[in-house]
Amino acid sequence: MTPHTVHSFQVAVLNLARRYRRSQRGNPFMATGSEGNEFLIAEYITQGHRRTIERKISSLVRECGVGSWLPLPFEESASAQGPLGIIVGHTAKLHSSQQLYRFQLHFPCSVLGSSIGELLEFTMGAVSALRCLKLLKLDIPKCHCDLLSGNRPRRDPHLDSLINRQSRPLIQAIIKPCFGLSDDQTLDLVSQICLGGVDLIKDDELAAHGSIAAQLRRVTLIKETIVRSCRSAPHRPLYFVQLSGPVGDLLQRAYSLQHAGADGFLFSPYSYGYDLQNYVSHNLPLPIESHPSSSGIWYSGKVAKLSARLVVGLLPRLAGASIVMIFAPDGKFRMGWGRTHSIFEHLSDPRICWTTYPAFAGGLHPAHVDRLVSEFGFHIIVAAGAAIVGHPMGPQAGAIALREAAEESVLPASKRSKPSPELRVALDAWNKHELIYDVRL
């Protein structure tokens, strides 16, 4: 767009905004006074022709504002109860051949409600049906972040203490109920993992226990094994268990699992909803780890409607997650370093009053740890299942190798020691970054 066209577009948008403001005078949903200065800025990308892009974006303003394709006769009397989205005077052409444009809408926070669901309805409700429209970013004022998250300083003392006393990444071992191991096999596996010095253990989301009774029995046995295996250790790993089932039973199930020995919960807000996770985290004293299961539905693919930085970064954190699991940049799902950095930035946004730790997973082994630390620092969690359980020397050796890689990653190269046999075997086996079962084929 030429400067003249941009200026004409800005004038047209401002005129449209003024007309809507006049029509909304007296509307109790419109912010007035000092509250009217607080806006959520939503940034989108869309496709269109330079001759029609102004009209398209103006139509999006109306759809987000009142949801009507015709001027309604009673709008002039200011009785329409639709909130207004205002486009700022900024748009940019991103790709000449594809006619891609980036633009912003400003939404008064006073009309957005106090839930993440309401926020998404306003910013990406009916317009999500449009083929070429994607919500890239949300710039939310701190006061509205507090409102969405319940205005609570969420702290997890055990998790915070565990991370703060370590000057290296934490190691999380993944055990998989779907293997169908016997009780003795499962408990032997847990004991070996504990002896290897991991910091956290989690049951994977692909659970095989089904009933609450079976899960409670499993949690009780595993927690007893963790305590018994770590009697002489300086600390014992925290045990996160899968929280799933009928929505109406989730809280009661969570209380039962906590009583059985759970130290935290693995939960998928992408399957159950962000507001449900927020509700669960409000009512439980234990930390929530957001699992990325089903997350790709929302951000992956050529016609995805939301960006990964929102889906896996900002929104689960607003919904009370203490840990957000992210598919590793160069693991089996290849999230990519640029996308992962944008997610990481949203997990560390200072406007949200509690800390959320990133846990990288998905095909990780010791050779990946060094770069993860160089890119994101050592206040991260490295989660691995196959690299621990499938180590050629056994699960204890797998845990030792991954922990050693984490300890060495924070040291300068000149101070690093010779790899232990456990780490050397792991590096020799997997350093080529080849996957036996490669989902990307």
C-alpha cells in the first residue's frame, strides 16, 4: 500500500470508529472515563487485494462489533448492545505475491468479560470461519490479565524450591501407563528412575488405567515406591499424574488423587478448555502442568486460526499453569526455534504475576540439552520418556545420562568433565538425531 492509500485507509477506519462510538453512546457495555483508556490489542494476518483490503478489514470491525451485515435501524438510537472493536491506523503488506496484510484491532477491556472463552469469542468468534484470517498476538493490559487469571499470585512452593535450588535444568521422567506393565514391572521402573536422580516424574497422557479406582491404586503404589527409593536422597522427585475424565467429576477425582500421593496434575487445556483448567487450578493447591495433547488442532497447518504463541504460551499461562509442556524445537515434532522462542517469551510475560516454567518434550535425549540451555537458560524442564526408559544400559543409566547432560550444559566448555559411560552410550546411540519411529516421514 502506498502512503496515500495507508492514509486514506486510516481516515476511513477512524470515520467508521467515530460513527460507531456515536451509535453506542449510553450503551452500558461501552467503557467510559478512565476505564475507556484500557484496550486489548489483537493483531491479525489476512489475505486480500489492495483495492478491497480496506473494505474487508472494515467489515471485520463490524462483525467483531455488532455481528450484522446490514446497518440496523435502531443503531442510531444507541440501543444496540454490541461491543466495538476499533482498528488502529496501522496496516502493513507482508507478502506481495500472496497479498498478505497484518492489522490490529483495539478492544475495550470493559466489554471482554472475565474469562478466556469470552476473550476468544470477541477476538476470534464468528470471524474464525473466514478462510484467510489468523490471530497472531494479544497484547493484554496487566489489569485484564489479573482479571482473567483470578487476580491471584499463584505460587507452588515445592516446585519453586526445587527449581531455585538447582543451577541446572530439571529432569522430568515420563512413564507410560499405556505400556500395560505389571505392578512389579512398573514399580521396578520407577525405582530405577528415582535412583538415576530425576527431579520430576509424570504419568503420560495415554493412560491405560481407565477407572478412578485403578488410577488411585497406581498412584498409591508409585508414590510409596518413590518415597522408599529416595529415603537417603537429598530430595525426592515430584509426581505428576494425569487428570482426565468426565468434567463433573474432575475436582473430586483430583482431591482423591492428591490424597493418594499426587504432587501435581497433568492436564490438557486444549482438549478440555482453558477456563476449565483455570477453574481446576483455582480450586486445587497443587501445580498444573499443561500437556500439549490436542494443541496442534488450534495452531498447526496452513489455515490455522491461532498462533502457537497464544495457544501454547499466553493462554495456558493465564489459565493457571505452573508448567507448560512444549514440543521441542528439534524433537520429533520439530516445533522450530523461532516459534518456540515466541512461546517462551509469552511464558515469561511480566504482566502475569506468577512464574510458569517451560518443559520441553517430544523425542528429546542428552544431545539436545546443551542448545536448549543456550537458547532459553537453565530455568527450564527437560522431559524424556524413551531416552530414559530405552537407554541401552537401562532406565537408571538413562536418568543418569540426562541429568549429567543437564549439569554439564551450564558449565563452560573448558570446565566440562569427560562423559560418564552412561552419557557416552546415549550420545553414541542417538547423537545423529535420527528417530526409529519418525512421525514426520
